[in-house]
Amino acid sequence: DLSLDVEPADPHLFRSAVWYEETILLAVPAAFPVNQGLEKFQLSALQVREGAHLREHVPPVDLSRFAQEPFLLLKEGNDLCQRARKLCRNAGFVPKAGMELDQMLTAYYVARDGKGCTFLRDGMARFLEDGGRLVYYKLGDPAAHRPVMLAWRKSAELSRPAKALLEFLTGTQPQA
């Protein structure tokens, strides 16, 4: 009855509502030398879990500082791949793709193993334990924020459970 996606649904076919907005962070292996001198920008997984990256007083890092680092990107066609390339382009460089991967979780584990920098949803840092092997950086670019959307077909009546879930998740009743 409902879909959950970061891609906008076709407004001719679907109604949609924003569930929440997620924040994209840069995750860098803690052992990478590029981290030296950037301590005031670094966040631990615990700090991300506590929402420090959402606070105004926490400064964003200048992404261009990572222009020479290897990046673990998701494959073309993935929103986060397009977003990562845009973030890097806006910072004045093309990322050096060390690997292109199918899933964000795989990118997380490969980054945690010290193979490159990657862009992750803040929820990944909140719910996975990295053992201190990654440091996270807040990004100042608006492209580092994306809405997570719920969508449903205009042509079909939502079931009562779907309506209840939609109301619970968004705090509003779905439009007829």
C-alpha cells in the first residue's frame, strides 16, 4: 500500500508525504592522515547518535580537504551516488572512486575496514557500532539533506492499516 523512498514519486500517479529528513555525513577511516588537523570537525558515532551533527554550533567540514582521498561510492543510478558526486563537485573536485558498491551498508563496512571515505545516512552511524574506526563529518552543503518520502497510489484506496500507519508516521491523515 505504501512505499518508502528518497526518490520523489511521480505526482501524476502518487500522493506523497515527507516522513522525515535524513542527513548525509562523510565517514572517514580514523587512521587516515587527512584527519589530522580536523579534530574540531570530527564526530564519533556516539556524538552522531546524540544528534550533535544536527546542532548549529557544530561546524561543517570543508569537503575539499578530502579531494585526494579514495572514496567508496554507490553505483550509478543510486540517489546517494548522484548526491555524493554533487557534494564533491560543489566542493570543487571529482571524487577518486576507489570502489563502486551496490549497498550503503557494504560501503560502511569497507570504510570501517580502512579502505576509503564514504557518504552515509546519519542513521547508519546511530545504529551500527564502528568500534572507533570511523570519524564522521558534518557537511554544510544543502545536498547533504534529503527527505524520506512515503508514497501511495492515487488510483487505489488505502487500507485502514495503511492509513493508520501513514497517520502515525507523519502525524497527518492521508488525502483522499
